[in-house]
Amino acid sequence: MIRLDKSEDGLWRVTIARPDKANSLTRAMLVELAEIAEAAQDSRAIILTGEGKVFSAGMDLEAAKTGLATDPVWERLSGAIAALPGLSIAALNGTVAGGAIGMVLACDLRLSVASAKIFYPVMRLGFLPQPSDPGRLVQLIGLSRAKTILMAGQKIEAEQALQWGLFDKIVEAQDLLDTAKALCADTLSATADHAAAIKALCQRTP
């Protein structure tokens, strides 16, 4: 249910492939994603996307009954993505919800189709968000907008997410992966050390 494609130039494309279940995530899928992200420390760039019309509906409802909502595997995954020395891009083929938002926030860039929405219903469902998610969300869009998502439970449309800085670009569905690949071109053409150095400078606290 997780598909990994590697190109010779160091680009890894990871696809969540469970479209019949809106790409909802089981623990086994999360572990596989985390292991890929950890192994991708040697990649040059990585693109995360989904199959079908939804990026991911978040946690599988059956898995939720077994305590997946509080499993550390979520933080393991987002932490591994955030630690990648190369460029990471979330190519959102559709809506992203719940815990799946963590891996999206951990990416360097977020592309989206126009029909995508983002919502994180932790207040309504009685769960806490992943520990690192609120901080990343605040850093991207500010405190009150983060509370709009996490506390007011609002669904944010792609255009609004773009205006807020949560999404970086909205593209046509047929152009999504090509656009993501094009954004990786400079990083793929540079040395790994050079790319890592620039990323480190970007992430340095002023």
C-alpha cells in the first residue's frame, strides 16, 4: 500500500496507494513510510503523494481502536522527513486530514490540486495532535490561523491555504508530479553536501 520509485538522479517518489480507503493509514503503513524516510537520508530529493483523489484521510478508523492515535510512529515519520538533508515536497493530489498532516507539514514544500482541503479534527475527536505539528503549523501560518485549524476545526480550502502560506503552489492535477519534479531539478543537479548546507542555512534560527 506504499509504493516507492527511485530514479538514478537520486529522486525518490513515495505514493500512498490505498485509494479504496481514501489512503487512510494503518500502523504498518506508517512504519513503512517512516522506514523509507529514514532510508531516504541518502536521497537527493523526495516527493510524497497519494493515489486517487485523496492524499490521505489520516488514521484508519479500525486502527484507531487499537490506540494508533497516540502511537509514536507518527512523530517518528514526521521527524525523519524533517531531518532529510535534501528537498522534500508533498504533492497533494487531494485532501489531507488528521494525522497525515504531520508528514505534509514536515516537508519543505507543499503543492496542491485546486480541489484539496486540509483539516485536523483533533478537537472534535478528542485526540491531541502530534507533538511537533502545532509548532510547525504556527511557524508556517501564525498562531491564530493554527488555532483556526486545530481548535476551531475549520476545513481550509486550497486557495485559502495558499494565501496563508500553508500551500506553496496550486497546480492542475495532470501537472502535479511534473511540477514537483521540476522543483527538485536544482537540488538534484547540486552535490548532496551543497544542498544540505543550503537547507541547513535556511532552517537556522535567526
